Amino acid sequence: MDNDYLNELENLESGVSAFAANKDKLKEIKDNRKKHKEKQAEDNIPSDSDINESKEI
Amino acid sequence: MLSTLFNNLRKHSIESKGIDFTGNLIPIIDLEDLRNSEDILYLSSFQELLDFKDTADFAKNNSKARACKKGYPCGASCIATTKNCNKTIDGQAKTYTSWLDLQSKKKSQTPKAKTPKRPRKQTETKKTKAEQERSIKPKFESVDDPQEVNRLLSELMESNVYNAARAWTDVMVARDVYMDTDWTKEAEDKFYKLGVTFTAPQSQIDDAGAIMESIVWAGKRQARSVSPIQNDEKVRVIKAGGKVASAVVYRKDEDEIVVEYLATSLENLTANGGVKGAGTEAMASLVEESIKLGSGGRLKLYALDGAIPFYKKIGFRNYNPDDDDDSEMVLEPKEAQEFLKRVRG
């Protein structure tokens, strides 16, 4: 076992978590996630009419 | 004042932790906890930063505030000898006269107790110890059983670090899209409560999270025995200490193993540093798989930018040398076997 070589590899992989994926596929996945998150955000936010109603109460 | 404070904290963060500030977060090392736990606090606003400067934790460790050249220490800064200190912390003197008394008492103590570099040495010792702990080679284990793979990956998705990554994406969406809503604050609260400190930019966290999610879905398909799963993919987990250290989706092609997805745990992007060597172990196990399946160790993959130097060190080269895009890479049998020899011995 070549310990120096192993240490060099460990240093090169440190701070990296994403190693391999087709970039187009990855972009598609990330776009879908973002759309999903934005939809979730929209669902959590009261509409203007809701805000106005609560102010009147 | 704010920029000086910010620069002091930034300098301290770089010197003691090797971490520079990223994104629009302001990470501040909790200097008191640093000696014990290496925790880092992320403060979300300048007001919090300003509040923090008045705390004992900051003052005790802010060398500028303590080493007063003209005045004497008061709170997190120095004041003139003619003034009284109304913001004393942690046994500080209220007047210049009482401060002089304290100094003469300190002089009578042993030299060891007043060595100025002592706190720094303690930090360095702590770091070295932590580095030593990390350098102990973890025991890796390859897991191929579909049910066990699915269980480990599902468990990983419920871990703090992945919850934090999802929460952090929520924060980004909330900030970017709905800046003025309560939802932003709610998302930030959720993230900070998890207590995870990422040391990488959001784009890296996003990439790694997306890849691991794809691996998790492949693991679920495999466990449900939807046979054959897409393109005959197989999912393998590299386990260390009972947890997922890295995971890979691969398939056998005519002359090689094609690596569809490979990611190590997101813990690699946190202050804890994760498990060292999880990527190397995954590659070694894939070379072994390629040899076992008759491809002589040949591997092909699409490398992500941050990992290209790692692959080159292993012996990968551009699949199409004339192409500008160097992300499509191949490891030929000769280099694969050389790599395996050096890693496995």
C-alpha cells in the first residue's frame, strides 16, 4: 500500500462530495428540485386577499 | 468598526479553522466552544454580529481588545486611562487604578500562567488532535444487498446533515424569491436549529444533494425489485462506522463499468470533515467490480469539476482528447490495475 499516494488522493477528495454525474442530467434534477421548492414556498405564503382579510379582523 | 470586527473574525476563522467566509452567511467561530467542540455559529445578520462583539466569548479571545497599548481593556475594546469602564466583563477592572492593581498581582504569579501564547497553543493542540483522529483510516465495507442499501440510504436522508441541506435550499429559495415574507425567517430558523455548519458554497451542496437523491431513488427502485431497474443499474454503498460514507450507481457496458452517479456523504462539506478516503474506496471497489465482470478494471464516467484532479491522480484521462469538454473520462485497465495495486497493496 502506497500511503503517500493515498494521502494525496484523500487531500484531493477532501471538501468534495459531488463526484460523478452527467451534467445535463444533474441540471435537470436541480431545476426540478428548485421548481418543487418554489411551489412549496408559494403554498406556504398567504395570498394578498388573506392578508387583507386578517387585517380587517 | 464593523469592518474591523468582521475582518478580525474572518482572520481568526481562517487562521484557526482554515475556513473563509462563503456565500452571504457570516460564520463566526464561537471562540469559547472552539477549544472544546470546534463548533461554528452562523449568524444571519449584522445586528447579531454587533451583539456578539459585546459578549465575553468574543472579548476573551479578541487579541486586539486585550492588548491595549494606550488605554486599558473595557468590554471588547480599550478605553482611555482617564475614563471608567461601565461595560466590564469577566473580572475586568472598572477603573485604570484597579486595572494597574490587577496587573501587579498577575506579575507575582508564575510565568507559566501568564504566557501570552497559551490560548493559541491550546487551539493548535486541539486541532492537531482532531486531525490525528481524522487521519485514522476508517474501516470501509461495500454493501450490495438491495434492502440493506435502501435502508442505509433512507437513513442517510433523515440525518441532520441532509435535513440541513434541504433546509438551506429552502432558505435560498425563500431569500431569492420571497425576500419579505415570514417564510424566509421560518426557513432560516429551521436551518440554524439543526446546528450543521457547511463549509462549501451552496452550488456544491446542491450538486452533492441532487446526486445523492438520485442514488437514493435508484436504491429504492432496486429494493422494490422493479426488475430490471433502469439500464440494469446497480447501487452500491460504501459504509464506514455503520453509516454511508459514499454511494454509487453503476452499470456494466460492453467494455467497461459506467459510473452513473457517485457522491460521498454531505458531511464532507461540513466543519466535521466527514470520513476521509470514501471516494478513493468507492473507486477501488468499482475497479475490482470491473475486473470481476471481465472489463479488466476499465471505468467510464462524467466527472464533476471539483473532482477532476482526483480522477486524474487515479489515472483517468479525457475520453475524447480532442474535445474541449474534459468531464467525460475513462480509466484504462493498465492504469486501473496500477491504482488498485497502490491503494490495496
